Amino acid sequence: MQTKFERGEPMSFLKTTLILCAGLALAACTDPGRFDGDNTVDLNGDNASGYGSGTASDPSSPAYFQQAVGDRVLFVIDTYTLTDIARNTLDGQARWLLANTDYQAVIEGHADEQGTREYNLALGARRANSVQEYLLSQGVPASRMRVVSYGKERPIEICSDESCYAQNRRAVTVISIGAGM
Amino acid sequence: MMYRLVTLLALIMATLSGMPAKAQDGPLRIEITEGVIEPMPFAVPEFVAGGAGGQVAADISNLIAADLAGTGLFRAIPSNAFISRVTSFSSPIQFADWKAVNAQALVTGAVDVDSAGKLVVRFRVWDVFAGQELGSGQQLVGTTDGWRRIAHKIADQVYSRITGEGGYFDSRVVFVSETGPKDKRAKRLAIMDYDGANVTYLTDSASLVLAPRFSPTGDRILYTSYETGFPRIYVLDVQSVSRRVLETQDGAMSFAPRFGPNGRNVVYSLTKGGNTDIYSMDINSGVSQRLTSAPSIETAPSYSPDGSQIVFQSDRTGTSQLYVMGANGGEARRISNGEGLYGTPVWSPRGDLIAFTKQSKRRFHIGVMRTDGSEERLLTASFLDEGPTWSPNGRVIMFTRETQGATGQANLYSVDITGRNLRRVPTAGGASDPAWSPLQ
């Protein structure tokens, strides 16, 4: 039998070096993260004890907002309705925001790790929206608030038990001055 | 020949078709059905090296064998069992020697380096028991750096000639590379060969990135990034790594994008006022169209391969289920019917199945069902499996598996659509959200 050698399809070997804009190169073109600003109070991660400027004894300080007023509300699994405790916290947030008009708020919605990534993004958005609607109803102008969902991407407690999940199903009101919304 | 093969298969083919298994002559073939339990033994003796081709000849032969064995459909016979040696590509094959070690398929080849420094690889596939060549010999030429792609292409040829189906070895996977503990996890986009080799990073880890998806030709990638502080969809050109934002509605979040089969339409989720619905966009014109408008969550859309339909997940009945609607929206019909929650449906490239994530009794599963929701089969079970993606030939599903607890980490796994051959895909650190490219 005669074997015919066929030329394989043209092997355009994309330079294996194709890509190569590894980390450093891209870093140059990436905008500074919205939450990296100095004015932003980041409760996630290791800034959690750092609490921005001021002290909790100063009622107009972000620290007071976080610690005395309470910057977060928690949700029952797979729900986004506000509990009585949550409404009470949000009443305090609304009063604080109405008294401290220099501050803008980004309301972050979060979910626990049970559930798919996409669903949890949508669920976190529902939770953040519940908070925003409540604050709106208490007179905080829409122009001072934005919402974002992190889904299950930013847990604060990392065990895989209900004790951690309960803390992760949250909406956090992150305040900042002149964030340029 | 056929008889011999059938004895290795589970006879399910014969049972299903109502035909008795008959001994007959026929080409070497694995009929891929759920019946393949016993992998077909094969041998890839080291390719004959000419000139400077020594190490790369061994590397190529080994990678071809690894690709084939990795499917679970084939079993490599170790070289120390070989009786016959192949010292010349043109010498006659000693079929008796290969029969004696029960090699049903044999792949022989030669590796040379031409005057321009290019790698020239020739190969042949043999049906040992029929004593015949299967298909015709081929020659592939490439750079020496590209030896892995040559090996994958040859393995694809062998796979196709024996199974009658397209291969998937010369393909890539884009995914999210993860580092750091669960509460400070850094994520960046990375791309690699389907087997975990040749990893390249496409973004840095300054911003959270999620769920990359290939275009139908593999030249572009859709993904979600928080680089503005809010989730938005970007489209990235693989070659130049340049990218642009796709959806910029103020006060809205966009995520879960997927290309349509024409590479121009994108379907995705947009959240406004806490409500998530499905939109499509012509990415050339930027014109978008709202496809669902319900107060419930509608997300994770995926086009059928002909572009006429979209499967998605919705909790409109109170629990998350799978629905199919036309590509322009309109009435949707529910297709998932079992107990539990269903999400992340993905239409198979063949069009016959939908892969999904199922959450039931505190366990997660990757499963497949027919496009009308019938014949649901769960392929995996663990603390957290999610986000299936199809191999280009629709035979294998890759997904994310995350382990439980404070030290939990995400990794990529693949499984055959029969539920067999579950394997971890090797990655340097944590990895999630894989998306399989088309065959290159």
C-alpha cells in the first residue's frame, strides 16, 4: 500500500509567546480600584480594624458610623427581606447620613458560599437594593448611594458552617467622602 | 476484530440496538457509548528521531500517549512490555509482536528538524489486529517550541480515527487563577493548554475577575471585572491582550456574559434596581436588547449552537430552575424538573445536551440533561461543584470544585459525560471558572 503524506493543516504556531502582558504590564493600564481610595472605609479584609478616620467617640466620624451605628445588616438564607434588627440599624444609618451630608455610600451586597457564582451575584444585588430602598424611604437621596454586589466573592468569615454563613449574608454600607460618583 | 472489541465493550450498544454482537471484520473503532468500561490498549513506541530530534521525539510520543490515556477510553501499554522496536519510520510493522502485547492501536512516527530549524513530525496509526493502517500518514511542521501542539494535533487525529468523533486535545482553557486565603482571595485571568501546560496570565490580580468565556473562534474572551469597583463585562483580544468594556449603563451591574455562535452577539445579565434580567448585545454596534423582564432573578444565559435559543436560570417559581427561550426572548419553558436548585446551564457544542450545576441536600453536582429536560444524569457530587464547560467535541465537561472549610480551595476537574474518568486538571495554585476553547 502506498502511503501518501499529506501536509497537515497550516500550523500557524501562534507564537507561544502570544500573550505575555502578564501582571506588570497590565497594572499600568488598570485604573486604581474604586475601593482603593484613601477615603474609602474598607471593612473587608485586613482593614477591618483600621476603621478609617476619626474615633468612635466622634459621632461624625466613619468609625462611629461603623461601630456605634452599625454599617451592616444580615439576611436569612436565600432571602433579601430586612429583619426588624436590620431596619433598626438602617434607621440609624439614615439618620447619620442625613446629618453628615459630605458622605456618599456604596452599599455592598454579599452572599454565603452556598449557591452558584452568578446566582449569588444577583442575590447580593437584591440585598444591597433592599438596603438602598430602605434608606431612600428614610430620606437619604438616591444621588448619594450606589449599590454593588460581590456575590460570594468576599466572605468575612471563612468556615463552611452556618455560623460563618450567617455573617457573610450581609449588606454593608461603605461610606466615603467625595468619592466622585 | 469487531468481536474482539465488543468483548471489551459493555455490550450496551448491542443491547440498545437490539442487535446481537457479531464477529466481523471492520475497522478499528471505539463506539463511544456508556458501555465503554474497558479502555482500548494502545502503544506509542518512541518516535524515531532524526538529527537533533531526540528528546522532543520522546516528549511528543509521551504526550500523545498521555492525551489518549487521559480520555479514559484508551490504555497505554508500557514501553517495557514492547517486544518490537520501531527503529525506522518506513520499516514494516511487526504486527505479531504488537498483537502479542495486546496493542489494538499502534501509533508510529518520526521527528526531524529541517534546515530552517522547524520540527517535522510524521505519524501513522495502525489497526494491529487487522494488520492495516488506519487513515493515511500525515506530516506536521512547526516550531520546536510548539512541540506540544504537534503532539496534541496527532493525538486528536488518532482519537478521531478510532472513535469517529472530533478530538479536543489541541485546545485551551481560560480560567480564573486564585491565590490567597478565602477572605482575601486574589483572582486573575489565565489561559493554558487543556492539560494545564503553558499557563499565561491575562490580567493582574488588582481587580476581582470572574467567569471568562471564549468566542467561538477562540480569539476573544468575555469576562467580568470589578476594576471600576462595579462588575462590568469586558471583551479581551487574546492575541494583543487589549480589552474594552462592553456594558456601561450607569448604576447597573453586568455579568455572566457568553458569546453566541456568530461571535457577534453576546448574552449576559444586567442588574438594575436589585433586579437581574437577561440582555443580548451586538458587540459591533453596541446595541443591546432586553430579553427578560421579570422581578425574579434571570441569569447564566447560554446560546444553543445554532443561536436560535437561550437556556438560562431563573427563580421565577421561587427556586432556581432552568428555562429555554428564543434568542430574542419571549415565552420561556421550564426544562428542569428534579428536586433541588439548578443553575449555570450550558448548551453542548453538539446541541443535544445541557450541562448544569445542581444543588440538592447540601451537595453540589454537575449534571447533563437533554434539551427538553429529560434524561437528567448527575455526573459528580461534592461539597461544591459548579460552572460546567464543554470540551470542543462535547464529550468532556470541565468544572470548578471547591473544598470545604476555612482552608477551602478551588480547583479544576474534568469528567466524561458518562460520569467516568473524573480527573483534576493540574494548575499551579487555585483555579476556578474554566471555559474551554474551540479546537485550535
